[in-house]
Amino acid sequence: MADNILLAEARTERGSRPAGRIRRAGKVPAVVYGLDSDTLTVTVPARELAHILTSATGVNTLITLKLDGKEHLTLARQIQRHPTRGEFIHVDFIRIRADVAVEAEVAVRLVGESIGVKDGGVLEQLVFTLSIEAKPADIPVAIELDVTPLDIGDQLHVSDLSLPSGVTTSQEAEELVVQVVAPRVVEEEVPAEGEEGLEGEEGEVAEGEGGDAAEGSEGSEGGSGSRED
């Protein structure tokens, strides 16, 4: 995995106003911690950080922070962005060691076209990221899963994933990752034989009853009018 270098600067001011000034200057407020060392408050250049985090390795890219003549091997975590503008608000950098496994989240990427889909089935992916442990240099960009042989009714679980050497996962082996299901067909209800005619007869009866009642009402109202006269 590629190593990227960021020039960090010590940050002494804290609070929302100083942080705003830092961001307007094109930098990101950040902290560096881990490996039983002191927590450092720093700033890093926003443009360079964005370039690193949008690379193929994303948040799992190794980042070497250079600060006051020292180098800190880190991973970016707890990345906060503005909800609408997308700009960085704050970033945590965790110190790591190249020879010690770390936890990471990697994408589960499906490859191939399922034979079940070709026959009209529907491919459903239920796990999109996998929690793994590996040495920093062994963290893969993604875990690929070939779905070509899947027919309708077939499933693949976490235990079916092929993990690179040195990579392990703590997720349950039985957890369902992907399946091909039969297409859902909505059947229209067909009325039973004779129901249409029955409904028509009932409608006619109701209409006749309504007509008789209406005629009776009109007669009564007219009669009442004659008595008042």
C-alpha cells in the first residue's frame, strides 16, 4: 500500500473561531494519538489530504505525518465533513506500526454476472463492507467476490470470501453476503365465475329500492304540502 506524506504543523489555539480561521486558510484541524504517546494537536493541508482520501486505497492509505523533524506513521480516522459543503471539519490520525495488525473496513466488491440473473433472478447484496485485521501494508483495497456461478436460490456467506494472505475477519462465517432470488411476480386477482353477474343484479335491486323510497318520499312531502294549504 502506498505511503503518502503530509506536512503537519503544531496547533496551539483551540475553539471554534481559531478552527474557522484554520479552515479558511486551507488547512484542517487534527489530532494525532496512539501507541502510548502524547496526543498532538496539529493542522494539515486540506487539498493534499483530500487527494489522499480520494485515492484507490481511501481511508486505509498509510499517511506519514512530518512534524517538527519527526515522522508519525498513521491512518486517518473519524473524518468529519461539513454536511452540505463537504469540506473537512476535523480529522483524527491514529499512530500505527508497520509490523502490527490494525483494524480496518474494506469494501466487498462483486464481480461477474450471475447465471441466475441471466435467467431472470435478482441479485441481492447484503454485506458491502468487511471488518478485517491486517498489517498496514497488507490491507487490501477491496475484497472481490465472483458471483458468476450463482443460480437462482444460491447464496454466498462470509466463509466463502477469499481473503488475502495475512488478512483475517471477525465477522460471523455464516453471515449472508449475497444471494440470487426469484423475481417477485404480482398476480392480479381474477373474480370467480358468476361474481360479476351477481354484483350487477344486486346493483339493480338496490337501484330499484332506492327509486321506490325516493318516490315514496316525494309523495309524502307533496301530501304534507297539501295539508298545510
